[in-house]
Amino acid sequence: MIYLIILCTLSIALNALFIWYIRKMLTKLLFVSDNMGGLLEKLGDFGDHLHSVHEMETFYGDPTLGNLIMHSKEILEVVEGYKDIYSLTREDLEEVDQEEQE
């Protein structure tokens, strides 16, 4: 009987520890997700800004700006590979953005 009580107490303690750990990890995931969304937005804005500067008459065809635009697109593609983390908590916001664009 005493073994059963010890085993039950140990089980309850481990379950409490797992619940605490899962809660902590979900909090970190939410934090990363929020920051990832901001990063994706800023990188997209940066790429658009570079493209608009490159299209200006003064800078049109400048190879340095052209390479900078290609580099920013490559970085954006790499970061978008991590978009799954962002989309875990932001599915509702993406639906709202799509509705606004229509």
C-alpha cells in the first residue's frame, strides 16, 4: 500500500513538472512568434524600399543596389522558411489581412 501512495505522489509531482515545462515552452513560442511576425514585416518593407530606390532615375541600373535587392530577397526567403512558427499563433490575423486586401 505504501508503494502505491509513493508512486501516486511521484506521478502527481511529475505531471505538475510537465505542465509547468509545457506552459513555459508555449510562452517562449508565443514570444518568438510575435517577434518573427515583426521581423518578416520589416524585411518585406526593407525589400520594397530598396526596390523603389532602385527604380528611381538617379539609381536605375546601379549594380550595387541591384545586388543589395537580390541579397535582401534571399534573406527574406530564408526567414520566410521559419514562417511556420509565426503562423501557429497568427492564423486569424492572416485571414483578416486577406479579407482586407480583397
